[in-house]
Amino acid sequence: MQSWKNCRRLKAYGEPLRLQGGNLLLELRVKDLGIIEDISWNLDCGFNVITGETGAGKSLVIDAVEALLAGKLDEEAIRHGANEACIEGVFALPHGAGNARLKELLAEKGLGNDEDTLVIHCELRRQGRSVFRINGHAVPRSLLQEIGRFLVDVHGQSEHLSLLDRKYQMDFLDAYAHTISLRQTFSAMADELRKTEHELLELAREESESVRREEFLRFQMDEITRAGLKEGEDEELEREQKIISSSEKLKALSYGVYQALQGEDGSRAPAALDQLGEAVEMMKKLADTDPATRQQLDSLRESLAGLEEVARDIRSYSDRLEYDPKRLEEIESRLALIRELRKKYGKTIAEVLDYQKKAGVELEGFAHSSERQAELKGKCARLRQEMGQLAGELSKARSDAARKLASEVKRELRDLNMPQVEFEVEIKQLPDAGGIQLPGRQTCAFSNDGADIIEFIVSTNPGEPLKPVARIASSGELSRFMLALKGALSQADNIPVLVFDEIDTGVGGRNGEIIGKKLWLLARNRQVVCVTHLPQIAAFADAHYSIRKEVAGTRTLSKLEVLRDRPRINELAAMLGGAQYTEITARNASELIKKAMGWKKGQNSPRKSTSGARQ
């Protein structure tokens, strides 16, 4: 909880606490990221500045914040020799309306705790799945990212280029106008419309083939129905066919069996039944003398009765056997039909009957095709009408917000010493007969983002026409313009932590002081973190940290330290005059800090407004 002490330390500087219910990044722990082996950073609640020579690892700290909240990190960023990078952030969640939704989400996911803190821990691995924990509970990356959006807004160096993208400009305007959810609703409807129109197109394409297909299916179903197939029928017929074809042979064999059992008149061979009968008589005499053999007598009697029954059955079977060429012809004809149907529709009768069911379902689908097409056409019409209404609402909300945003940005630009810059948000629609109709307007083209084409247009010099912001020539102007947008957006959102990585790209010392003032003013309502090369910006820091490289053995390490008093003056002196330290650069650095301190104290006067950066 060292950062709370840092916040109290501001009172000693005569600077009152400025955060009102917002979240603070109290501590950041980074291990095995790039040249960072292990650092623990306790942040201030106001304007935090990180400085250091190029390559010392300043931007790695910002990368760590991004990785912590996005759950993503390039494998190459993991320190050489390590299998994973570990990043942990501790956030304070003071009571306030701005935290209500976040705390509801944490409670809903079972991630809340009794303390007003939020601990996010990420283990980002080279191989295998990375692990993300919030307040000690493992969570998926999607939930980590959802929670991260409540906490920090990171403006990296690449975002300068993002500003030139019209998609980014639309996202920015929607964030300012609080129309993200409205746009998402429209996007879902647009997806549903495309899906419905695709199904309708497929039905129309298939309609030309449906008549021929329907006739073919009906022929197949009639062919199977006329056959009157029954499962297992072919096996029964094949068995009967075999019996009829072999009837003479079977008759001879069955007669031989009967003769062996029963015998015939005049036959010299003793019949099995006669011999078994004699055996029973002798066994009876044996049992009369020795009762212990009565069980064997009973068995012989049972055997005799069984053989007599077998003889009768065999005789009956033989009498029934008869070669019937007509029946044999019927069976062979039926089997030929079954084989033909199996060749067309399935390997077994069951598969043939299953094919018949499927054909019936498909035919039923043809019967409902016209009804389905009419239903889909009605759905498309309703969707287009609803989307037109929604796109109109979205366009109006954007237009209202665009005017307010333009005014806010121009005010911010004046604070940043760019009073001559004109800024507008251009919103237009493209006519398209196949689009959607906005209320009171013509039919327009649309995308998942609505019917609007949004572009930020700027004139940086008096008398010059407004042009897309992509044509701003100076990178310094682009940096200040981005800061102006962030300043304007900060009035409309409640993201508590703003991170700027080298916002001073292309900016000189004169404008650096202006940017320093603006960043400090942003930090009156938020926690601001800034990586900078300009001493004019660093002089306005509430807390100043230095990143430097050290060689330990054969490895290069990145170290972070808090700069106060003389070490801070030395750092600014080095930023002013290079590595060669002189008393002159030290006095200049001390003067920068003194001047910034005086200005900040002036801003805390009740008579001063937050537009003090214009001074």
C-alpha cells in the first residue's frame, strides 16, 4: 500500500488529492519481460513520469501494463532463458459511482473480496496455456480483457497511426458519444439480415432445380413404396429359396434319418428306437435288482421318448418337403427387385427405408419452400425498417456528439498552443438503392457500424481548407492532436488510468511544457502515466521514476528507481544537456522544476480553472 503514502506525500507539496472515486494502479510487478528481470513499481495517484535513456526498458513497462490487461504477449518479449513472463497489478477500487459496474461484474463472476482492491496476475508462457488470475481466481482471457477496459486506457506509440484510420475515428466518436452499445445492437441486426438474405438467395437459387428434384424424389418414393419392403425380408426369402432348391436332397436326408431311428419292415438293420427299447427293458430288470441304477433307467426312458418325438418330427418335415418351381420363381423375382433397390438406395433394406423417409422430409421441405421464402422476405423487410430507425438514432447521437467533441477538441488544442487549428467531425452517408432508409432521408449504404461514414477533418493553418487528419504533416502536431482528443474524451468517459508512451514524439521543448501542463491537468481527475524524453514534461511530474540498464555478469538488466530531490534534478539535467553533467544544466533543471511547481500551485487556487494550460 505504499502508493497511498505517495498520495499523502502530495499534500506536503501543497497539491491536494484529485482522484474522486476513481481506480488507482497501486503497484506493478514485472518479472522476465525483455531486459526486465524483476521490478516492483509503486505508483503515485497523480501524474507519474518515466524517463531514461533509449533502450533502457521504459516502453517495456508500458508493454507490461498492456499485457496485464489484454492477456497477450509476443513470445519474443519473454526474457531470454525464461519460460514465462509474470506480471501482476494491484488496483485500488475506492467507493464511487464510477466503480459500481466494475464491482457488479466482479461480484457476478465471483471475483469480489472484502477489500477495496483488485489484484490481476498473469503468467504468460512460451509454451502451453497462459494463466490469468483475478483476486486469486483463474479467469479466461476474455473476462480479463473485459475487466481491463474498466481500468486503463493505454496510448502507445502506434496509436498515432491508428488516429489516421477512419475505423479508429469512429470508435473514438462512439466512445465519446456513449453509442458503443447502440452500434453493437445495429451490428447484430446487420449480421441477422445478411444471414436471412443469404438463406433467401439459396432458396431462390434452388427453386429452379426444385421441380426436377421433386419429380425425381417422388419417383424414388413411389418405387420404394410399391415394393412394400419389410426389414429382414430378404434373409427369409434367401432361406426359403435355398430350401426349395434343395428339396430333393433334404427329403432324402430326412428319410434316412427317420429310417435310422424307426426302421422299416423287412429291413435287416436294427432300428435305433428298437435297440433303445430293449436297453430300457434290460435296465428295468437291473434297477429292480439294484435300485441304485434307477436314475440311469429314468435317463434312458427320457432318451427313448425324445428320440420317438424326433422321429415323428423328421417324418412330418419330410412329408412337407416339395419342389415348387412356381414358388421358387416368385422368390427369385422378389430377391432381384430387392437387390435392385439396395443397389440404388442402400446396402440393406433398413437403409432403403431410411432413404425413403429422408426423401419424404425433403419433399415436405419443397412444399414449404414458398411459405419460407415469403416468411424470409417479410423478415428482411422488417429488419431493414428497424435498422433504418436504429441507424437514424445512431447517426443523430453521433452528430450531436460530434459538435460537442469538435468544440472540446478545439478548446484542448488552444490549451496545447494550437489555437489556429480548426477541427470538425465529418459525418455523411452514401446513397444506395439496396441499402436502408433512414427516417426522413434517402436509402443509404450501411455496414455493421451503421450508415455513417465518419472522418476527422482538420485545418492546421488559417485560410487552408479542412482536410482529413491523415494529411497532418507534422508528427509533433499529430502528438498534440492525439492528446487533445484524449483530453476531450476524458471528460466523457470514466476510465481512471491513462497511460501515454512517448506522447512527445516530434515535439520540441517549447511545446513540451504545454503538453506537460495538459498531462498534469488530466491527472487532476485521473491517474496518468507518461513515458517521455522531454525534461519540460518530466518537470510537471507528481512522481518521477527512472529506468536504467545495468550489466550483471553476462546479462543486461533494467532497473527502476524513484527520483526525488537531487537525483531528480540530475536526471532532468542529463535530459537537458546529455550525459555531460554541468552546474549550468543542473541549475536549468532546478529552474524547470521550480517553475512547474509554481504553476501547479497556482492551479490549485480556487480562482483558477482547469484551463490553466493556456497560460
